[in-house]
Amino acid sequence: MNSDFPRVLSLLRKEKGMTLRELAKKVGVSEGTVSRWESGDIRSMKRPNIEALSKVLGISPAILMEWEEYEETGSEQYYLDPESKEMAEFLAKN
């Protein structure tokens, strides 16, 4: 699993304004499981959990599994989709 996964997961959860309990409920796991994901204590995840987590957080499973890189701007990432980011930058400049 991605060595940045715990940090990225925590960041995304907080950006969505969710507690550990809220995320756990939406994904269908225990609060302790989410806590262990964020602390890096769990090294592997079941496929349904990866899919549910990515859906809830609005991020590609590929980013969670380190098949694609998660890029931040400062302490937050507002546009996870490069096309959306490009469009927003264009609109801001014009």
C-alpha cells in the first residue's frame, strides 16, 4: 500500500468535514479500521473497501493504491481532476 496513504486519507477525510466514525459508517467498516488506515497500521485493504472509500472521498482508487500520484497545493487539494483544475485556472485568469 502507498506509504502516503495514511496522510492522504486523513487529509481527504478532513477536507470533506468527516469524523472517523462518519467515514467508517459510509464505507461500511468500523471506526477502528479507519483509524488504523490513517495510522498506517493496516497494510492491505479489501477491494470493496477501496472502492467504497474512493467513492465516498471522491478520489480515484488509483490514487489510493499509488498507481497515480496524489498532488497537493499547499495543505489542501481542491481539484483532484486535472481537467477541472485546468478549467478553474482558465476561468480565474479570464
